[in-house]
Amino acid sequence: MIRPFRTMTASVALALGGAFAMPVQAATICFAFQDLETEFWVAGHLAITTTLTEQGHTVLERNANEDANRQFEQVNDCIAQGVDGIILIPQDGESATTIVANAQDNDVPVAVFNRPPSDLSRGIVVVADNATIAEQAVDYIVDQALANAGSDETLNAIIVVGDLGDPNAVGRRTGFYAAINKHAERFNVIEVASNWDAATALSNLEAAVTANPQVDLLFTSSDFLFPTIRSVFEPRGLWRQRGEEGHVWMAGLDGDATACQLIKDGYVDATGVQDLFFEADAALQAILQAIEDGETDPNQVIEDPGFALTADNIAEREMDMWGCVLLAEGFLD
């Protein structure tokens, strides 16, 4: 269950509130998002809405509750109300493509935040390099697992896969295999479908671990599933800290506060970090610039290179990860 933010954190306000001052008249922005299920989406939503409001813009919020058809209708309603621009967190890549094309055909510019359309030829798209970020995180746990295994030992690796209708999930799966395939002869791989749903992940992970009780390495395509993973691993003696016999080398992706705490506690070893503050800032700058320029059909892809936070570099890079910033401010208290 995602904990709601009690107040706007000082770090988010500083990261975005004064990040740019554009000569844009007060605009009306439709912010259409698919849901607020994870810490990343909660933090991104808060950063965007607070910054726009503080700058004098009007924000029309539309939560589609993970229904692509509903989101399409909500955006059409925003267009009918004459909004100046749209910030979109879509349900999936295909629906995003349809929504962006429809909005820009109606002369309304769109910025897509973090979850890209399948077709990148229209709209402003701000997206993390999911494949590279995932590969970096998995490289770390692969190296650790192999260093702590016998020279000819075959290890069991689990990947908890996201919804493959989402390009982010596809990229993360690609990055996982890019790392694993460097040592393909050393790993048996088990895929566990989550569809970005904790209940689905729970059921499928329980089945996988029951059938294959020896687990040496796990990568989850999103940090928000670590509590689910713990609920499966702990009763089976698989939830152990680094240095303990039977520790499962684990990595995730997003960079949330829970992952930061678990790395500190020694249960998780790495996570691929999306730079939430950079992505939110880039989306806001781009959509407001398009409105200022009268550009109704902008096309720009802005990539967040991200990085991997690991047990080895956390002392140096902790405050580069948005989730660690929130953790330091008491988000999980």
C-alpha cells in the first residue's frame, strides 16, 4: 500500500519549484495519469502538480484508474474544455500513441511523462533508458552472485516481469537479459509475470518458488514489488541480509524510498534509478515552452540516462536517488 505524502517535501519543492522561470502566461494544463499505485507515480504527480500550481497555472487532474478507454475519454473532455496543454502518464504504449495523435490533431500539445508511446514520432516524450539502467543494476548482482558461488555452480535467477504492453517493462526485461546473457551458461532463468499488479506477482512468485525453492538472484522490474517479494521469501528463509548464508542477491528498478531502505538494511543489493526530478522538470519545461511558442504538434524525445545505486556506491550517491531523499525526510516513518 502506498503511503500518501503528508506534505510537500522541501527537496521536491527545491528540485522543481525554482528550477525554471519561463515567461509563460498562466496556462491550463490537463494532467491525465493512469493511477498512483507506486511511490514513483505519487512523487512524480506531486512534483508536477505542485510546481505548476505554484507558478500560477491551473491543473485539471484526471485519474483513469488503469483504464485506457477511460483515459482517452478524459483527455477528450480536457480538449473540449480548451486546455492549453496536456501532461500524460498513459496506461500503455499503444493507448499513449492514440491519445497523443488525437490531442495534437486537435491542436493541443502533449508531454508524455516516463511511460512512452509505442510511436515516438509525435509528442514530447520524457523517458528513462530502461534497458541500460536495468542492465547496470543486474550486472552488479550477477557479479556478486558469481563471486560468491562455486566456479562451476549453476545458479537460479528470477525476473519479475512488468506488463509487457508497457515499453518500460519491455526495456527492463531487455536489460535483465543483456546482463544475464554475459554469463548465460551459469544461470537458469525463471520469469514471473506481475502485470504491474501486486496480487498477480504474489500468486505467480509463490508458484515459482514452490516449484524452484533454490533462488540465488532476483530482479524485479519495479521496486514497488519488494514488499510482495518479502512476503513470499521470508517464510521460506530466503529473506536474508548480505553476509548471511542463503542471501538472495536482489535488484529492482525505479529508485524508491523502500528500495533505499532495503539496500541500507542489507536485504536488497541494487536498484536502477530513474531521475524523477530531472524527468518532471524536463516534462514541465518542454510543455510550457511549446505553449509559449504556440507549437501544437511538438516532437521531442528527452532521455533520462539514470544510474544504478548499489550497496557499494550508496555512501557516495545516496542523495542522487529521489527515493533516498524522501527516505531522509521521513517518508516511510
